Amino acid sequence: MCGIVGLFLKNPRLENSLGRLLAPMLVEMTERGPDSAGFAVYGPRPPQNRIKLTLSAAGPADWPSVAADFEQLLETEVEYFVRANHAVFILPAAEDRIRAAIATRHPDLHITSIGGHLEIFKDTGLPADVATRFGLNEMIGSHAIGHTRMATESGISGKHSHPFCAARDFSLVHNGSLSNHNGTRGKLQRAGIAFDSDNDTEVAARYIAHRLSLGRSMTDALQDSLQDLDGFYTFAVGSADGFAVLRDSIAAKPAVIGETADWVAMASEYRALAALPGIETARLWEPKPATVYSWSHERLAQAA
């Protein structure tokens, strides 16, 4: 049993409050997942065609040394900032070289996310403690997803925690359990896809990212998962432009969505939405089984 939350801001004036709005949603899911927590925040894009690389360390890390290695590799100045045991580096978009350098020079560090907008922070501990540790209340952005974990199928660690980033600006959280994740992992590994953990949710993230790499749209990739991923699940997926929600064809895991003119929010339970501004007039519904619900800034702009 885990808890998932998502918040998509339609109103740009609320973007400075994204973290402040998401934090109580995450904390309300503590009873569903007290072991660890994490969140994916889609914030401002860095300048000069650079990307954000978020790294986590299991122990003490010499971040200035890591930055110096990146500067030597990329022959340019590198910016970074630290949040608890994570650091976000602003780098040129040389993803393959960056990944290779981390694997050879800093194998003790873990890539939690990479992208133009995405930053992922996750660690063990109660959701309130994790949110405070990383300063979630201060974070800004257009949308975010979050997760509180009760470990059932793999270890309790930051690496096993959600969200998972399986491609640039792609993130996924999951409530439920996949029954065929080992077989699916094997198929993906034979296709050349590497894994960081034995968590079944990482399998779902890698599967959907792989479908995207084959040219499938987000909606199509999620619909593909209904055929290939067996089990009980609710997915919340983030992309650079928006987020989506999918429940399996039986929909045994709880989920609720709320929408106003200013925001769209989803959670495993209504109480996570109860403190959002305007909730008293929000349209509320339970997402149907095997149905993809998605929102994007591009569609909002077209509608306007």
C-alpha cells in the first residue's frame, strides 16, 4: 500500500506556490506510506540549452569535486545547488557523456532525474521529514507528482523510492503491485535497457519510457501498458508539458481527481486534496478503469 499525489497548475500565478500546495498533499498520505517519500517537480528551464541533472548520495558527498570533474569533462563552468543529500547540476545537454562519467568516476552517486524542467528528490523517512529535508515548501514550478511508500516487494532505500525517471523529463509514481515485473524486466534488459533497482515500479517507468522512445505518444504508451503490465495499479506520470493518470482495467487501487479553473489534482484519497484552494467548488470524480486522463500546457494554450 502506497500513496500517490499529483498537482497540475493551470493558473501560472500559482506556480510560486507549487511546493507549498504539494507538501500537505504528500503528508496526508503518510499512513499509506511511512517508509520513504519523494516528489518530482517540473520547474523553470535552465538557460543556454542546458539540462538539470539531479544526483543523490547514500552518504557524505564531495559535491565541489563532482562539479570540478564535470567542468573538466565538458570544458565549461558548471552550476549546482545542494538539497540535503541531493545536488542539482546545470549542465550542457551531453547526456551520454555525463552518464558515462558518473558511472566511471562517481559510481556511488545515483541519478534521480535528468531533463530540462525535472528535479526529483526522494529518500527514506516519514513524508513530512522528507519534505522538510528537501525544502519542498519553497519549490516553484508548473506541476509535480509525489509518492509515499510502504515497501512490500523491494528494499527501503532512496534508490528504491519513487518517483522514477526513466527518460529525460519523464517521471512515474505507482500505487499497487505488478505481478509480471520480473518477466517484463528481462524483456527490457534484452532490449538493452539497464535498471537501477529491483523495484517493480521502475519496471513500469522503463517500460513506458521505452514505448515513448519507439515513437508512441504518452497516451498510447500508457494504453500499451494495459496489455503488457499485469497487476493492480494506479500510475501518475509526469512529462515536461503535463501529467497523466491511469488505473488498470480492474481499478482495485483507490484514486480521486479534482479539477478547478486553476488546477487539476489527483491522489489516492480525497483527504490529500481537501486543503487545496477552491476545493469546495471543484469537480471531483473517481477515474474510470483502463482510461488515460491527461493534461498539458500546450492543450491549455490551444484552448485559450
